Amino acid sequence: MSEHDSVDLKPTPGDRLANFYKRSDVIQSTIFGVIVTGIFVILGGKFYTKWMPTVMSTDMKAIERLMVVFTWIAAPVCGVVLGVALYTFLNRHSGDTQPPDGPATRTNGPIVLLWSVVTSLLALTAVVYGITELNSSSIASAKNAEDAMVVNVTGSQWVWTFEYPKLGVTSHELMLPINHPVTFHVNSVDVNHSFWPVQLGVKVDANKVAETTAETTPNKLGEFDVKCAELCGLYHAYMETTGEVMTVDDFNNWVVAQGGHSA
Ligand SMILES: [Cu+2]
């Protein structure tokens, strides 16, 4: 055999990749991984639409979509990890002092490259999608800002107060008219709180030193929860109240009943 032949016989990266995929441990782990990925992709879509809080605003819809997409992106990574774990678990033998082990993958260039490129692409997709959603929601808020109804939200240990400056109403329940943009100006009189009308998809800090703002447009009639999402002392867990998205007529009636003047 000449020197030239022996160089030709060296396995190419392609050969190493092909051999890697012929290994029974790799085949079994891959099959488990694909099954786990499939389950997470199906459950990801179902979970958020079935068990997450009701979607009552455009922002909540965007958040739900974001969570479903992020679950799908994470599914293959979870699939690979659980696939290998399942293979290891099912192939253990009683009395083994060491778990079954194969050749190291860290010297397998093509596999390391594949793993790095795929996970980088998944992470990049998550970043780009997240930034795009954030941007489109700020554009929508800016568009709505002019005709938005202003509600001043004040957090105090351990009560939420909602003031409607243009309507002359103050309430401890957050009433909102449907399909009308609303801007929350959020403050605190004591410690840091976090204003969280759950089903509206809004969560924003309530600070004493600086006002924060958030916008949304409620688009579904019904009650929603308002909670505090920042540990703020002894009764933090009880710092909650209810809100309701109402028809415009019902909202105006409520305003009048509270002694205010309807818009
Ligand atoms: Cu709190």
C-alpha cells in the first residue's frame, strides 16, 4: 500500500457522520428524541390555549403566540436531552457499576458542527421573534396613544387604586370599555409593586420614584384578575382585585353611578 492510498483511506467527515448515525444507541436516542419533540410540539400549542388565562386583549394574544412559538423552539433541545436520558434509562442493566457509554462525540467534527449550528439558529429565531413582537406591540401602542383612555394606577400596601382623571372617578376595581385603547400610568406610594391585570397581558412595575406606563386594548367582555407581581410585604399575596371589560353603555352607566361624568 503506497503512502497515497493510506491517505485516501482516512475516514472523511462524511463517513464519520454516516457511521455515527448507524450506531444503535444513536438511532434509539434519535427515535426517542423525535417522539419527545413531537409530544412537546403538540402539547405546546394545546397547553397555552387550554390552560392559560383567557385572552382578553390584543397583547395577551401576542403573548400566547410568543409562548407557543418559544415552546416549539425549545422542543427539539428537550427532545435530544430526554431522548438520550430515555435510552440510557432503558438500556441500563442491573448490577452495572457504570452506565453504558459509547465513543466520545466531542471529537466528531460534523456532529459538533451540526449541534452548534442548529442550537444557534434556534436561539437566534427566539431572539428575532421576541424583538419583532416587542416592536410591533410598541408600534400598536403608539398608534393608540392619542385616543386612549388614561387610567392612573396606584399601588399601596396592599391595595390597588384606579383613577380615571377625565371622568372624575376613583375605584378599587378596574372597569374598562371594550375595544377602546387604554393607557395605564402606574405609580406606587410606598414600596415597589407590579401591576398585573392577568388576562389583559400587561405586567408593569409600580415604583414610587418614577412613573411607568403600559397600553392595551381589551377585546373580550368579562371579568379579569388584577394582581401584584412584585413581593411587596406581608400581605402581597392578597394584593389583588377584579376588573371587568364592559360594553361602552355599561361602562358609561358605571361611571355615572360612581358620581363621574361619562365620556
Ligand atoms: Cu405585591
